[in-house]
Amino acid sequence: MVDLQTQYQQIKPEIDKGIQQVIDSAAFVKGQIVTDFQNQLADYLGVKHVIAVGNGTDALQISLMALGLKPGDEVITPTFTFIATAEVAALLGYTPVVVDVDYETFNMDPESVRKAITPKTKAIVPVHLFGQCANMDAIMEIAREKGLYVVEDACQAIGSEYTFADGTKKKAGCIGNLGCTSFFPSKNLGCYGDGGAIFTDDDELAQKVRVIANHGMTVRYHHDLIGVNSRLDSIQAAVLQAKLPHLDEYSAARQAAAAYYDKAFGQNEHILLPGRNPQSTHVFHQYTLRLIAPEGTDNAAYRDQVREALISRGVPAMIYYPVPLHLQKAYLDPRYKEGDFPQAEKLAASVISLPMHTCLDEEQLEFITRNLLEIIG
């Protein structure tokens, strides 16, 4: 699904030099290179503050902690996504409230958000799934109208740009009160271990995030807040610092691969291409198709058979995500039942993701597309 080794070979001198400098300095934790990377990423994103943390899930948890919510407060998140958004809310004693998504773009449906708001609702966590932004015009309008915080999960969409109705542009994760990303190795901007970051233009929230991420300390051994221990180590910062100047070219390579896939699959009656939000660029963390089974065939079973056939031919394929949050065993809730979120459930039964990374060449793309088309017929 991801070719990190080829990517490494392309920028090996930069990566090796950065890592060696960290080893030579022996500043493995909170070294100057972490500060430098934070500043460089802030410049790239056009945001005032970037605070690097241990991973993307930590970024989400610390962001919610910084908002000062109380146990029982409700946090709205899409039901078709990775578990982390609901997981951190539940761990903090908040109440995850899930909503349906748009069938075309896979992202949070604003009207479902509006209907889910109660007097206990305090925050919305839109997830910019698979590499493009959710409908942030509508989500931010709802948040302003209802007095709610917005914490963007941009873990799959770093570098994506959103154009508002008034023509202004902002990068994914830099629109709400806080934004989060992950630097997991397979991400569009990935390190060689775990890492994450929080973005904000709010000086007060930025300071609170820094304190929480450092055990709640403002002065050493003086703890003003309940905090956690979450930080990006210097070696990971060196890797990210080497990769950041290439992020736009990486996005362009993913977009070119997506265009090849689109052209190959666009006329097949059993394949629906990934929908595009016209207000957002798409950086294709994943290239996710929806498979439509022949009449009278169970869609999930058909999709699973296609995946198994691809794998047997040497083509990796993954299902992101086979079970919506409201049907996950750990998050079963009497408020929700099967059928409540039809778009998410339809997607869970039909999505399949093909290899997507910065080093796909035409020979590989031809092999992948030819085999899928042969299997589907």
C-alpha cells in the first residue's frame, strides 16, 4: 500500500544528514531541531502555532483537554472514520456523538451535525478523510451559530487546501479552533516512528496545549494543569524536516496516480470513483473506490471477494473502514442502532482502497488497474 523505502532512497542524503546531526548533538528530546521543524511547518501551513506531540491520537486528546470541557459534554464526530476521534472523547469522560457522512466525499454531513446538537454539545470534530477537507463553510457556520469549538482531524489531509465561499483559502487543520495531524510513517508527511502535531492561531489555546503536553508544567516541577507526556523526539523531527520541502511534490505525485486510476475505472458500472469536494484540493492519503455488486449479490461479500482476488494476484488492497463507529463493540450505545446512519453503513459495505504513495510508476499503476478490471469484468 505504501513504498517508504523508495521514497527514502530518493532523499537519503538529507535524511541521513539530519539524523546524524541529532546523534552528534545528543539532544534527543526537545532539541533545537524540533523547534525549527515546528516553525517551518507553521510557515508552510500559514498558521501561528505548531506544537509537536507524540502521535496523532495524542494531538486529538490534548486538543480536547485544552478546551476545558466537562464530563458528559458532547463531542460530535463522523461515524465513518478511524476510531481515534471517538476514543479520545470517551477516555476524557466526554460523550461521543456520531453523525452520518456524505456518500460522495466520505466526509461529515453538516445537516447531520445540525440535527445532532443538544444543549450538552460543546465541540465538533470534522475528519478530513482520505485527503480532502470536509464542508468547512457549513461546519464553521454551525459552530459560530451554536457557540461550539471546532477541532479538525487533518491526520489524512496535511497539505490539502480549502477555498471558502468568499474566495479565501486555508490549509486543512488551520480553519477551526485547533487542528491535528499525525506523522505516522504511512501518512503524507510521515516520520520513521510515531509523531503528531497541533495547529492553532489562538495564542491562549497554543500556550495551554504546550503546558498540557508537558505534564501540565509552566515552570519546571510546578504543575498548573492536569497534563500528559507527549512530545516529538529529535530524530523524528529530523526526518520530517527533510521531507517537508517535498510535501507539495509528494501531493502532486499522489494526484497524478489518482488521475490514472480515475481514467482507468471511470467507465466501469461496478466502480464508483472517489467523489471530490470542489472547495478542497485532494492530497489522496488513500484512493478509495466504492464497488457496486451485481444485482442480487451482497455488496460487502462482493467487495471482500474482489479484495481477496486482488491480494492473490499481488495487488495490496485495504478496507478503510469496515465497521462504522456506532456499530463498534466498544462504542455500542442505546441511542444508535443499525440503519441509523445509512450513508456510512453503505460505504462500510462497499469501500476498497488501492495502493497510493509518492513512488507509484506507470508500470505499477497499469498492473493494479488491469488486475482489478479483469477481476470485476
